[in-house]
Amino acid sequence: MATIEECRSALDKLSDNMAGADGKVREAAALDRSLSCHITDLDITFVGRLKDGRIEVLDTLQGPPREKAQIRLAMAGDDLVAMVGGELNFAKAWGSGRVRLEAALLDLFRLRKLL
């Protein structure tokens, strides 16, 4: 099972990857939205913002998110680490229910470019 530190490191790496992306990926990541990522097996939530093409983690909370962020992710820690490491395809994980992504419809259309 991935640790809290490994999950935080994976989010930082994802942020770096998005910031260095080009074209449609960079455009999709350019949203300014509140964000939560609930790590279900550790029962912790990283909360922050997707802003200027980066994920800025502002806090780590015990349990599920207390407030409804505009973009909400939920997954096991191992799945987060595997996705960022290129070992797990996000679209397949989302389609199979291993990863949950909730957002406004227009945001989902923009975020699909990240796939």
C-alpha cells in the first residue's frame, strides 16, 4: 500500500508533468478550480487548487473531503502512484471504476484532453 508521502510525491510529479506539457494538455490543465483527491485506502484527502497548469496542494485532511471541490478525484494510493508512474492508464481506470472523477460537465470535457 502506498504511503501518504508517496501519494503526495505522486501529486507533485503530476503537477510537474502538467506544467511542462504542451498543446491540448497544457490548455486543459489551465483551469482555475478547487480540487480534492481522496485516497480511499488511507482515508485521507489532499485539497488544493488546479491553477496555472499546476496542482497546488494546500492541505491534507483525515477522511473524505469536508467541502465539495469543483474537481473531485477518489482512488487507492497505489492507483495514484501507478497512474503518475505510467503503469496504469487513467481512462481505463476511470472506466472500470478504480478511479472516480467528478466535475462540472464543461470541466469534464476540458479535462478529457488530459487523457
